[in-house]
Amino acid sequence: MFVGLVHDPGLNRPEPPPDAARPRPLPPVPWRLLAWVTGWVALLFGAGALGGLAGYLVVLLAVGVGAWRLERWCARQYWGGLSEYHRVG
């Protein structure tokens, strides 16, 4: 190529490896998360069917279970961030 006036049509390029032609696999389905959300929504809908005090207690149970699950997920995360970063020098 000389100053961008002549372009290679791509005839001299090597062919890509056969693995590049395969499509990438789909990401895995988070079955445990889907089961938790389905159970939580079922509890909420079940509370509406019960009505009154029993429904209120089931809503409290559903909110408590949801908060417990969220707290367990947050406990696994790394919240230290840059607070552990120390400058050298």
C-alpha cells in the first residue's frame, strides 16, 4: 500500500481457523435465581388469595425471605474497593 491509494483486496490473507466460524454458546440459565424469584412471587400472590391477617403474615414472610436472600448475596460481594489501596513511596 502506498499512501492509501492502493488497497489489498484481501486475496493474500490466510483463512481464519475453523473454530472461528462456530457460534458462541449461550450463557447458562440461572436456575436457582429463577426458582427463588418464582417462589417469592408465589408467596406474594398467595398472600393476596388468603386475605386479612393471614395474608399480611405471608407478605411479611415473603419480604423477610427476600431481604434474607438479598443480604446473603450482598455478603458474598467484595465491598473493600480502593480502601485497601496503599500508595507506595
